[in-house]
Amino acid sequence: MSPTTRRMLRPLWFFLALLFLVEAWIWERLKPAVAWLVGLIPFERFKAALATGIARLPPYATLLVFAIPGLMLLPFKLAGLWLIGGGHVIAGGLVFLMAKTVGLAVTAFLFETCRPKLMELGWFVRFYALMLRLKDWAHRQTEPARRALHLFKIRLGNQKSRVLAFIARLRRRSFSKIG
């Protein structure tokens, strides 16, 4: 690949890396929320039975259990995209976002339950390792932008504190002239 082609593809790779990191970030943030929500469900026997049932399944059946929620939510994601394409951007975006959020939440819960069985599949172990490497790659791709954003936030915070100090001085002066 020529240097020019590499340079032209850099924004695409950055965007894909950013998209991957957003997905990973949402996944990590949803795990505690899902655990909390699952903890609210008063069906302790059901949750225990689900875990026991999954533990009894062979690895490929467990993979099917893990994949079903994603497949069930696919029509909702497609409907959201269809709505967006039809000009109903807000409604479509909400449908897509809701399906994506529910899908990630259910997948996070099921992954924790199914992980031991899924890790018995050699190809799944390799795929999981690939996902971890992709996450590391995505972090490396976006590091300069994340560092620049962090510095911008620091500068903005400094500016904000200066503005707030200036406003406080103005208030003191205004009140001292009134009194």
C-alpha cells in the first residue's frame, strides 16, 4: 500500500477505532448497570436456573443462547435505520439507540453467564483474543486525539475558573457599590 493511500485511509481507521472504543466503553459501563438490574429481578431461582441450564449446555448450544438476543434485536436496528433513511431521524435514532442499548445490556449479562462454555471453543478463544487486540489497536489509533482532548479540557477548565473568578470579582464590586 502506498504512503498516499495509507494517509487517505487514516481518517477511516481512526473512525473505526473510535467506533470500536465507543462500543467497548458502553459495554464496560453497562456491565455494572446490568448486574444491578439483574439483581433487582426477584427471580433468583430463574437466574440460578438460567446459569445452571447454560452450564449444562454444550458449547455450541451456549453460543446459540448467546447469539439469540442480538438476532432478535436486528429487526429493530434495521427499522431504526429505515426510519432514519425515510427522514425520521429522531425517531429512527431513538429506535436504533434503544435496540443497541438493550442488545448490549443483554449481551453483557449473557456473556458473563456463557463465557466459561464459550471459552471451550478454540475459535471463540482466538476471536476473543482478536477483539482484545483490536481494542488495544483502537486505543493506540485514538491516543493522540484523546490526549489533545484531555489537554483541551484542562485548558477549558482553567479558562472556566478564570471566568468564574472574574464574575465573582464583578459581583463583589457591584454589591460593594450598592451597599
